[in-house]
Amino acid sequence: MFRRLKKWIKSPQIAKTSIRCIVRSSDGQNILSQFETTSTKPLLQILREQQVDISSYCGGMCSCGTCMIKIVDGQSLTTPIQNREIAVLGFSKKDTHRLACQMRFQGTGTVTIELDNLYS
């Protein structure tokens, strides 16, 4: 028990998150949603809570790539991209795109994203 307690004390504490998110359409002209969140849930879940319809055939399991989003501004306020996500996205898109099912927010600031995979 004491080993677990020592390990927990030494583990890095998660910093507070306060993000203002602007969701735009793929052409960048229409703002679909704006919200503020302190959640550390995956972006896919946050978008669905905000009533933004985004497709995800695999249900957030990082296997289909249909929840791909483009990060226009605020890349530094997202968690680092993992190898499995790069495999689904493709190496050429790893700097500008993310999977909403894998991306989480961290830090404080504003993130602007574009969606092109909305339900029609």
C-alpha cells in the first residue's frame, strides 16, 4: 500500500485545463459551435456533448479515421500524437490533423478546429 502511495505522490499532477474551442466548417467560413471546457475527455465526446454531429464509425477506437479534424490554431494545447493515431491519419497529415477520438485538451487558451466529416 505504501509503495502505491509513494508512486502516486511522485507521479506528475495533471495541470488544470481551460480551453475555448471554436469549431468551423471545412471551408472556414461558418462557425458551427463555440464553447469553453475544462474537460480532459477526448474531443469526440466533448463535441457530441456540445451537440456537434461528427461521424465516427468505429466508436472512438482509433481504427477508421472518420473523426479526422484539422487543427487551425492551438496545436500546442492538445495532447501529443501517438504512433497508432499517425498510422490511421497517415504520416503527411500528422502535423495539421488529429483524430477527435484520441485528441484531448491540455493547458489554457483557444483552439480552432475545422470539421469536414459532419453527418448530412
